[in-house]
Amino acid sequence: MLGKYINLRADDRFVPTEMLRRAYLRYAESRNASAPPYVRFEREGFELGIVSSEVPEIARAVSSLLSRSLEDAKDVHGGHLPSSIVERVQLEVISPERVAQLWGTHGHRFVLSRPEGDKSEIIGTILVARRKGTIFFFTGRYNNLRHSAMERDIDFDQPAGTRADQKWFSLFAFPPVPQFKPPGYHHIANFVVAKEHRRQGLARFFLNALLTKYARDHIDARGAAVEHSQFLLCGKGFWQIGDPPWLERMQRLGFSLRWGAESFFIEHDWAPLPPIYAGDKPISNVEYNRSFGLPQRYQDDRPPPRPGMHLVGRIPEVVRLSQDPRAKLQYFQTYFDFT
Ligand SMILES: CC(C)(COP(=O)(O)OP(=O)(O)OC[C@H]1O[C@@H](n2cnc3c(N)ncnc32)[C@H](O)[C@@H]1OP(=O)(O)O)[C@@H](O)C(=O)NCCC(=O)NCCS
């Protein structure tokens, strides 16, 4: 049975190779239906494929990778999140049970592995939305939404708790719903390389493998063949809603900031935010925002790098929010083009 528990067991990332091979999903209409349902690489015998996350060993392996990674985000370990929030996510979002059941039908669960004896070590994972309109999460209350149905499916007037005058959505400042997500891009989440293997170029290798073996437009633009019998990604690229500290590393990996799409937490007397620390020192929301380049990054009047993708009209609002003592940067948005 899969459990709802915090999975910090490092050894769970080793799974029997035979079982992993059986967990790869085939796509009946693949252009190369007779090929194996995964791709093998020269480098260290790495393997990449989309798996069924309902296989218990796979769910546990992915949960272990994600939960151990997120553990480092706790402020007590020098990260940017209070322990209570990390533990809620470890339990409610990335426990083995949730990996298997919450995301399985809406996302392609890719795993990057390498063989070790008769086992395979899962060294990286990413969740990629199957449909281009899917949004995996929107506040802690909504998962697996369709962008086009957000206005209809979300109650923007709902109370935060028991009092009707204290509204849930007054706790956040988001981009307007119609522009919340760029059309045609696949939402990604859970992009993680195992802690034991960081800073060896594996994230770069993983992304490049996704691009060259699974992104349809990239494959077609090169006139390359499809080497596996799995789904292809038919969108224009990846789209990410990312925690502030991730921006720098995602940019190094080739992702671009979507200007003006930042979201903020809004503090109220009835809903104070947890204190923020830089090392041992408590800092204000404005200092926190500054530490991630806001509002400075928008104050030199540069035009955005690519028209159409950015929320230029919202930049003054982002600048204003980042200087509001009650507003704390929640997420950046980034994107990565396939071609
Ligand atoms: C982000 C992550 C996937 C990178 O994996 P990795 O295999 O260590 O990355 P790579 O070795 O391929 O490095 C790729 C680039 O990112 C940079 N980078 C990696 N980790 C970084 C970090 N913590 N801070 C700043 N830059 C970083 C590397 O220097 C490299 O850039 P360079 O070639 O210009 O030097 C990994 O650190 C991770 O799983 N982190 C926790 C989860 C997370 O933050 N996920 C991202 C958002 S979903």
C-alpha cells in the first residue's frame, strides 16, 4: 500500500530495473510503435522515459527524490520556507500516495535513471502536463485546473476561513486569469535531480534529452526520427511557476523570466505571514523582495526580450507590490522554448 507520509528514505530511489522497464508507458499511436518505450543514452547507460506513477516502487522513488530535495528548503536548514509549509507539501503533495494519485492522470511523469546491477537508480524527475491548458496548482486549494475553465471553476469570492468578509483570494496577488498562463506551453513541476548527483550537469543533460527525444517540434525541425514508443510533447515549450530562489538556476538552464507575471502573498491583520529570515536575521517583506531583484529588475526601462510572452502592462503593479510592506513575493514564472 502507498502511504501518506513524509518520505525521506534515500534508498527508495533504487528500484528493480525489470520493474522500471514494465512501468514505462507505451503510446499506441507512436510514430515508432515497435521501438522500446524509453530512450537509452551512451552516457553511463542513462535511461529516460515516462512511467506510470501508480507503480508503488516508482511512486516511492519519486516521492523520496522530491521530499529529500524539498527538505533543504526549510528555513532551519538555510532555505526560504518555514518547516510547517515544507512538511505540508511533503505530506499533501509529494508523499508516495499523492505522487501516484494526484498527478498521474494530468502529467507525464518522466524519470531519468541509470543502471546499477539489477537495480536502477532514479536520478532525476520532472512532471510535464499532458495537455497544454493544464495548470497543476493554483493556491493550495486547486489542482489540475484547465486554464480555459478557471473563471468558471474557481470561486474567487470564497472565504479564507469561517468569516465571510475575509476572502481567500485577498491573500494573493496574481496575474489576471486570462493571461495567467501563456497558451501552448506545458506546465512543468517537480523538476529535481537527486541530491547526491547535483552540479554534474545532469539537469542540463535531462532537459536536453527531453528536448531532443520528446519535444515534437524540436524533433521535426531537425528532421530527426522518434526513437521510442511513448508520447511526444506537442506544445511550444515548458512553463514554470517557480519559487523565488529557483529563478537563477532555471535561467542558467536556459529558462527565461516571464516579465510581470510574479505573484505575491498579501498580508492582513487577520492573516499574518510567517517571519522571514536571512540567516539568523529577521527581514521584512520588502527586503525579501529586493533580495530577488524586485523592483530593481524593472527599473531600467529595458524592453522585454520577446513581445507577446510578457505581461508588460502589469509591470507597474509588480513594482508597486514589491515595495508594499504587506506583499511578499510568492512565485516567478519562467518559460523554455522547444525551438
Ligand atoms: C535545480 C536542479 C535541478 C539543478 O540540477 P543540477 O544537476 O545540479 O544542475 P546542473 O549541474 O545541470 O547545472 C545547470 C546549471 O545550473 C547551475 N546551478 C545548479 N544548481 C544551482 C544552484 N543551486 N544555484 C545556482 N545555480 C545552480 C549550474 O551552475 C549550471 O550552470 P552553469 O553551467 O552556467 O554553471 C537541482 O539543483 C535541484 O533538483 N534542485 C532542487 C529543486 C529545484 O530547485 N528545482 C527547480 C525548480 S522545479
